[in-house]
Amino acid sequence: MTESVPTALTFDQDVLADWLKEKGLLDKAALVVKPLTGGQSNPTYLLTSGHQRYVLRKKPPGTLMPSAHAVDREYRVMQALQNSDVPVPKLFAFSEELEVVGTPFYIMEYLDGRVIVDQSLPNFSKEDRNSVYQDMNRVIAALHSVDYAAVGLDTFGKPGNYFGRQIARWSRQYTEANTEDIPELHALIEWLPANIPAGEQTSIVHGDYRLDNLVLHPSEPRAISLLDWELATLGHPLADFAYHCMSWHIPASLWRGIGGLDLAALGIPDEAQYLKRYSEATGLDGAEHWDFYIAYNLFRMAAILQGIARRAADGTAASSDAFETGTKARPLAQIGWSYAKRYAASR
């Protein structure tokens, strides 16, 4: 799918074509550029020249939040995972030459597959739905099992105190990008730092692991690539896995959730089954503090959506539905606060 290019995100396609030809990536300097839908953050484009197809991903223009839209980090982590059990696209080039497309960017392979937003997987059979969910579980377990030092990512983040640092980061984002006052977000900002579970685990974390950041095989119920690594870092694997599991807690009628659906009828595992499979694959058990992890991630997601709302207001959002997406911050914060209270009651 494609959509029209917002005026603020246009660039000279001929300059890009010449650059690609100089790098040996195009047979001829003739190029068709179409924006790809889906991302709320870094603008992403399909590049076509004859039989050759690539994907370009770039930083958006304008004033950005510190450390946000880090396409250089996306490129680095995908490069490190090229020979791992984590499916990632092939990479061809990274550039900070602003005269090419106006901001830093990278070029990766175009993957012929399916990107599904609806996590109930309409038009899939019951068996194929189950297979997709088991493969999603496999991919994130594989990521959290990678020896990050062995693949050259020992300096990709700061091991330890992940929750504390992340809570501080997203609290700042909410404060700086605030477009509306959300009492439950304020409550979570105060409550979360005082209730971080003891113990540390460190792995590569994707930071935005969900169905629609996976490319599925064109016809088989399995993932062929994991995309959108902008938020990747070194962090707590159970924080990353619980983020992925938020969909079990978000009503299907609200936004990208499967909460309230008849999962057994659909062939989708319930959350307890899904967590058990992940724990068996990784040796990590998150059950004791699960409500905290869910509360934290709903807080984090609400803060991210506030950032999208701010970019929409500023006219720098990469997606046309950014305004609508930003409105989900309040209900997600409310759900998150309910899990924080449930966790506190269980202590």
C-alpha cells in the first residue's frame, strides 16, 4: 500500500537515483519512489527501478525529541543480527549525507510478504493463526537469547536499571510533548519508579515488538523479517516481551488489541500459554511481576502516543492517521493505572 507524500517529507528523487547508481545499487539512474504506509515515526519508501526494488528509511525533518528517530541505531542492530536466528532484512547502505534526501537514511532489501495490523488475523484459518502466534513467540525468544556482546552490541545500551532509565525517559517525553493532561499518566509517573521489581536481566530488546512490525511469508504462517528497530537497545527482556503482550489487555474495539475476543475459537493462545512458551524457550519467568510489566508498558505506550500527537500537531508526523493514533494515549494510561493498582494490591 502507498499514500501520497506529505509536502514536508519530499526530496529530489533524481539526486537519490544518482546516489544509488554511484553506490552500485541501480543499473540505471531511473527511479520511482512511493511512501510505504504503517510507520508513525521514520518515513519509509519503496524504491523501484526496473526489476530492482529497495526500501529507504530516513529520519523525519524538523526539530525532534533527543535520541528519537535513530536510524543509525536501527541499521547497527539489524547489521549485528544478520547471521542470527532473528529474521532481519539484508542491508545495503547507510548515509548521513544530508544533500541526498535531507536527513540520514539507510537502504535495505524489499521483502515480498504480508504485513498484518489486525492481530485477530482475519482471513486466516484457526491453524494458521496459531502458527503465526507461535512463530511470533519464537522470534522474540530468539532475539532475547542472542549474546549481545558476541555480535558487537555490548555498547548498544547501558546494562542495568533499565526500568528506571526508561520510566525517566518516557516521563520526560510526556512532559515535553504534552498535548493534553492525563491524570493516570501522572499517577504512573509517580508510582512506577517506587515499585520496580528487584533483579536485573539484560538482552537486546526490540522496543516495539508486535505483529505489524513483522513481515509474514506471502503464503505461509511464519515471519520472514522483523522491522522498525528505532527503539531497540539493551534492556530487560521481560519488559520487551510484556510490551508485545499488551494486546491481550487492550480491547479489540480500542486499538490493536485482542482483549475480549474468543481466543480459543480463533486459535490464538491465551496470555498464560503464550508466556509459558516464551519462558520455556528463554528460561525467563515473568509471572510474579507481570502486572507491573504490563502497567509499565501501557504507560510507555501512552507516552509514545503523546509524542505522535505532538508530531501530528506540529505537522511532522509520518502517517496520515497520527491524530487519531494520538487520541489512544488516555485510554491506554487508564488501563495501565488499573494494572498498577492491581499489582500494588497483590504485594
